[in-house]
Amino acid sequence: MSEKLPSHIARGVRRRDEVLRFAIGVATQEGLEALTIGRVAEAAGFTKAGLLGHFTSKEELQLATLRAGRDSFLQAVLSPSAADPPGIVRTYRLLKRWVGHVAASEGGCFFASVAAEYDGRGGVVRDAVEQLVREWMAGLEHFLREAKAAGHLRPDADTADIVFALYAFELALNLRQQLLRDRKAPARGIAGMTATLYQHATAAGRRLLKNEVRTR
Amino acid sequence: MSEKLPSHIARGVRRRDEVLRFAIGVATQEGLEALTIGRVAEAAGFTKAGLLGHFTSKEELQLATLRAGRDSFLQAVLSPSAADPPGIVRTYRLLKRWVGHVAASEGGCFFASVAAEYDGRGGVVRDAVEQLVREWMAGLEHFLREAKAAGHLRPDADTADIVFALYAFELALNLRQQLLRDRKAPARGIAGMTATLYQHATAAGRRLLKNEVRTR
């Protein structure tokens, strides 16, 4: 995309992306509240005035950081799903990438961090965090409904309950990885998620899932 | 206890407890980092000098707040277990009180909040948070081992895996309650925990658990 922009604008876009990558790191480790214009400007090698050319307020910087975190998460975790046929295998592969992404991220899960930071507050940043979590839960549930429609999950499986359990294992693996420095946390997390899918799967779904787990 | 202390000391202890109750509330909502001497002094009606008579530094105030949070949690959730016979029923009742405590706490789970706040940092406060989470996990595992010894959980049940799943459901219910304002979150949480125990229970354990869930 940026190749087609005039070079000074392309440069601006690249600089903006650079700032946001840095900001995601700070926010995951120390919280979105740590993202002050002065702090981010200094660390990213901008003057305060220069950074204010990209983001006019702390709140705008926080919201842009959330959006950038969402976009890179969906790019890494969700986008590859387009190549998989709908059903339990697509769901399992999505969960594997989710866990892999959290395990590979410095500071762990960006969204778990900011959710804990904002869940006791009000304001537009809090609302944006809530919306991102709801969006991801809805995405997971969509995959589970596809799996049900494909005959891989039992017709009576409660997809909202399954989403709750999958999210639970993600939060727990993130806590173990970050706070307890447990290197087996990602393996425990994916094992819990896989067992959850298995419990609610049909015989056909279980065969596909077992085969997928074995060959990966 | 405090009745036997000289009255000026007893008053000091009460004032200290009062400050710590207030501090737990602030820390759950906004984080332990929000506990500055000036902030807490003002809100609790102390002068800064007066508060410094009780806590000599921000860090000491943070550590005392963690200990006070731990003590009131164990008092509410763990202490009543002494009256229950070891086994799956004692474990289930503990989980019910845990979920009830989180559901009733303004700002949700104090430990989930501070765990998320400190998991990307270093320092003595972080280490204290880690120790508290480990202590609680070890306590849960102790109850599960008792349930196994009583013949209520299968001999091959992996108690560390069960603790992981129980903790997962607690974190997920806390997120749903606080961030998504889902009033059914506690019910979902205890349902997930109960299903986890049930999966790993023996026939005798399942009978006891079913009976306990029905009569409560």
C-alpha cells in the first residue's frame, strides 16, 4: 500500500507504525495509562511536538495503540484461517495460533493486560477494550457455530459456554507464563482448549481433531 | 485480640486496618501503583505525616495492602473449610465461596488485578504477588489431593491440571463480570469449575458432588 503514497506521507505512515509498535510494548508491560505523549516521544526518538503531529492527545494515542494491537493480532491469528475449511480443524488451528501468539509476545497477552487495567474504570478507552474483547469472543463463537453446522460439534453444545472455557484457558496460560514464569503454560493452555473441544465434539469431530493434534 | 491492648495502641491498629481496607479498594480498581502515600493519606483522612507513622514508604504500604487482602480472602474463603470433611464436597464448597467472594467484591478479584499489573515488572511487590498466587494454587491442590485420597477423584487425575482449569474459570468469570458486566458470570464460573471436578471424579465422588450441587 504505502509504496503508492507520496514519499513524505509514506514516511509519516511508517513513523506512525513504528511509534505504535513501541506503544503496544509499553502498554502490555506497564499499562495503557503509561502511554503519555512525553514518555512515548522520548522513547521513540520524537520531540513532543513531533509526536503531537501524529496523535493529538494521550487518549488518541491509547485508542490508536489498541487498534494497532487488534490489527496485528487479527493478522497473525485470524487471517490464516481463510485457507482452512470451516469446522473443528479450522477452530483448533485458530486456537493454536492464538496460544502461539500469546506465548511469543513480550509481556504476554496485550488484551488481558489492558482488560485488567480498565475493568474498574469508565471512559472511551475502557469501552474500546470491552468492544475488542467482545469482537474476539464473537469471532470464536462464529467458528464454533461453523463447526456445529459441519457436524463436528454436538447439536446441543452451548457455543457461548465453550467460548467461556476457551477464553478461561487463555487467561490462565497467560497468568502462568507471565507471573509464574511457567514454560509449560502454553502447552497446558492448548491442552485445556483441546479437551474442551473434544468434550463437545461428535464422533466425526473427534476423529478429525485427534488426527489434527497428531499430525501437528 | 485488640481489646487487650492499651487503648491508644488498639486505636492505632484500628486506624491501620481502616487504611488498608481503603487501600485494597483503590488497588483493585486502579492498581497497587496508585497507592501513593499522599493519595491514601488524603482519602483516608490522614495527614501525610500521620500515614507515614504507619507505613514508611509506598512499597511498605503496597506490601501491607497485599497481606491484608490475602488475610481477608483466606478468612472469608478458606477458614470455613475447617468445618467440612476432606473430599470433593469440601473442595466444591471452597470453590463456591471463592466465586461468591469475587462476585461480591467491588472491582472484582483483587489478585487477578494485581497479577495483571505486576506480571511484566520486577521487584519485591511483584514477587509478593507471585507468592500469593502460588500459595493459593498450592492450597487448591491440597484440597484436590485430599479428595483423591478420599476416593472422590480418580487416582490418575492430574491435580495440577485441575488447579489450572479451576483458576482459568475464576479468571474468566472475573473478566466477564468486570469488563463485560455480565451478571451471569459467577454462575458460568462455578458451572465450569463443577464440570471440571465432575470429569475427574469417581462414581462415589460424582454422587456426592451431584447431591451437594442439588441441595445448595
